[in-house]
Amino acid sequence: MAHKKLLSLLVIIASLKKLLSLLVIIASVFSFLGILGSDLGGVAKFILCIALFIATGMALKSLLKLHGEWGIIMLKDRRGLELLDRIARSHPKFWALFADFGLAFGFGLLSVPLLKGKPLQYKAKLLAASTLALILFSVFVSPAIFSVLASQLTSIDITSATQQARGVFGPNQLVAMAASLLILVLGGIALTTATGVISYAAIILSNIAHFMLGNSAPLAGTQPGAALIIPGINLPLFEGVLALAILLVVHESSHGILARIAKIRLDSAGVVLFGILPAGAFIDPDEKQLARAKHIDQHRVLVAGSTANFATSLLAFFLLISFAFLTYNVRDSGMLVTSGTSIIPQGTLIKTINGKDALTFTGEKFKPGSTVKIESNKGTYDAIANKDGKIGAYLDPVSKNSAFGRMRFLSGFEWLAFIYTTLALTFALNFIVGAVNLLPVPMFDGYRVMDISVQSPLLKKAITGIILLSFVTNFLPWFVR
């Protein structure tokens, strides 16, 4: 009888913990939405959300006995591993070629030693195909990535940062193009990304030095070169969560598939949450088996995640083009009010300014005190120009002829914005995360690729130190401007 009572008490306690966990999740969701809807500044919202997610994660870890630390919790499950096994067994040669192409695309000519054991003819064909793909990607796809980021990120001026970074090779465009092409062919996406991170870090440090010498102008105009991505803070909430989920699933699944092709056991799989937000996914290969595997197999497993991200980014690119073509007649053009006034609300799409097409407006000043006639998708407004000859609103162009910038849809078709934003973020984030993941920084796959390939401990430390310091420096403008 005592045993049954104890069992009943344990069941009640377990049920209470599940109920408390549900209440914690609900409270966290409403608190998160409350912070997002508040009038606080972006930095304050960011800090409050981080604190909220840490508290939520720690509470759920304690109540449900989950793995994790500091708000990060890991939900493990083995059921998805059977599916990965079936995929690996179905087309092993395709997946091996897929990973090898990822090595060549990710590391350019530097991938030759990574493909150790492969015939010279195989390497030559692979490098020729990847070099062509790299050039085409950089010419046609990369510019669209920056356009999408500029239209979706709300806390960083990616356009300004990109222009400053391009200036590292000087004003000569031909020299800049030649240098960029050489870096791309020599080291693929990895070296190109590393060069960008180091170059922009040098610009930031130079501007900080000017600031310390009394010239604050360069630093004031310096945008951060990196930002933490949090849906609801600097990304649209629901579309951002969905795009990140897609990114994480394809990345980790590819690691698992290539591990199984190499006969490496998978211990578990699952997702990582930061509080209530998805922050990652994981496939746990047996680390001892992975370390004993051939170097080519290790490289394939490690680079598979980024390769899958690049492939997903390319697929989303073509879907975006198709979407833009199919929705052309239900999209609108004008100047979007990104920061409104008491008269003109944020989100208004201005069609004409004083009778002229708003898209021809280049920021010219009006006569102080004059009335400015505004026609928009929300009606007509009479704005009074201030003493500086401005109406106090910040405007961004929206053109229906652009497939990768901001989009606004006609009345009745607003729901299409969700599809566009999800596709756009899937396109941009998969490429950015895939590229950054190839950097030789601890916790990134690129670090383990370097660790296997580079024999000199001193050289490893030097490469890691330079990249890590540059990576951290890219965040500094958030704190010193």
C-alpha cells in the first residue's frame, strides 16, 4: 500500500512539474511579445530578451531534468536517426560527391590536400566545376544576399558595412575585382569570408584609433560587421524562426548522412533551444569513431552541413526569382516609411510627393514651413516641413521590379509577404551561416577541418587567434559608437 501511495505521489509531482513547465513557456511567450511591443530601445530589448531566455531555459531544465546550461537546453531523440540511415543507404555515391563538391566550393584550391587519396583527374574535374560555380555564385547570387539582408535586418546597415569593406582594396575597382577573384579561387568561400572578417576588423580598429585621437567622425559612421540573429529583435519573428529551423535541419541532417555513409555511429539527434527559441540542432556522431576515420571521411562529415546550407540557399534563390515573377502584378511600388511621424505612420507606402512619383524622391529639402502633399496606400496626408526642410520620416524605396529588396503587396494579397520573407531569410541566412561555419574558429566546423589538416600547433593557434580576434572586433561598434 505504501508503495502505491509513493508511486501516486511521484505521478502527481511529475504532472505538477509538467504543468509548471507549460506555465513557464506561456509566461515566457507573453513576456517576449510584451518586450517586442514595448517602446524600449533595441539594445534594452535585446538585453531583456537574453535575460528572459536564460531564466526560461534554466527553469525548464530544472523542472524537466533536461541537458543544458545558462538557458540553453538540449532535447535529444533517436527516432530521426533511422531516417538518416535510410537516406544514407539510398545514394551513397551521390552524397560522397555532394560533400567533395562542398570541400572544393568551400575551400577552393586549398581543398586539394583535403581530397587526399582521390585521383588527380577527379580532383581536376571537381575543382573546375567548383571554380565555375564560385564565380557564378559571386557574380549573380552574392549581391542578392546583401540586398535581402539590407531589407530584412533591422539593427544593422549592411549596405554601409559592405561599402566600407569593399574599400579595403582601394578605389580601383579593377584591382578590387582581381583581388576578390584571386581569393575566391584560391580559398573558396572560407578564405573569402575570412578575408572579409579580417579586413572589416582592420577598418573598425583604424576608426577606433581615430576616435581615441579625437576624430569621432569615422567611428560614428562605422556599422558593426556582425550581429547576433534573434527573431523578433533584428529579424521578423515567425518567418525568422521558420527560416532558422530549415537552416538547422538541413545542416545537421547532412552531417548525420555523411557520418552514416562513413560507418560512423550516431549516438543521438535533437534540437537546441535558447529559452523558447530554437537556437540549433545537433547530430551526435561517435567522436572516437570519427577521430579514427580516414581524413577524407572526416572532412566530408564536417563540411556536409555548410554544403547543405549552400545548396538550400541556391534553391531558395531560384524560388525567390520564381516568386517575384509570379507575384509581379500584385506588388506595389513607392517609398516605404521605415520610421514614421505623428502624421505619417510607420509602414505607409508613399506613392507621390507633391504630385511627383515618390520613387524619384532623392531626399531633397522642402521650404521650411511649407505643406508637403503626400499620397499613400493609407490615404492622403499634409505634412509640414520643419526648419531643416524635412518632414521627419525615414524612407526606403520599394520597387515591384526588384526580386530581392523590400516588397509590398496590394490589398488582399498581404499574406504573400509571409512567403516572401521566409524564402528571403532562408536564402540569405543559409549562405551566411554556411560560410561563417567554415571559419577556423572553435565550435565551428572549419576549426576541426583545419585541426585535421594543419600539422603545426603554432600555425593553428596563429590562424585561430587572428580570425577569432577579427570576429570579435566586428562586434565592437555595437559598444563603442
